Amino acid sequence: MRTATLYRMVLPDHVCPFGVRAKAMLEDAGYEVEEHILSSREEVDRFEEEQGVATTPQIFIDGERIGGSADLEGYLARG
């Protein structure tokens, strides 16, 4: 089975809908999803700074950063 790594934000007062969408798209495409939940604003900020990105979620497949949920949609469409 193909695997993907998903970093997504789940804060006490906010679950990122794009992270939920990305997870669903990956599962629908047959990926086993290794999730990393970013559960505080500090964790989100640190992750974004370390990765040089401005948003979550971020999806990685085979060690390659695909990007966010819109990037993932394009990646999966190219199949």
C-alpha cells in the first residue's frame, strides 16, 4: 500500500477543513495516511517555519513535499 505523511492543524477551537479534506482525498486514492497533528498555534508556527511554508496542511509522498490540499488534488489528478 502507498503511504503519505500528512501534517494538519487540529486546535482546541478549530479543526482545519483543508486537513480533513486532504486526509479524505488520500484515503480515497488508496493511501495509508501517517498523520501528524499540530495541536497548538506554537506547533503550527514552528512547523511552518521549519518547512518554509505559509499554510497547513502539508502532504508528503515518498519523501517529496506535495504541498497543501489544492496541490494534492492536482497531484492525484495527474495520477
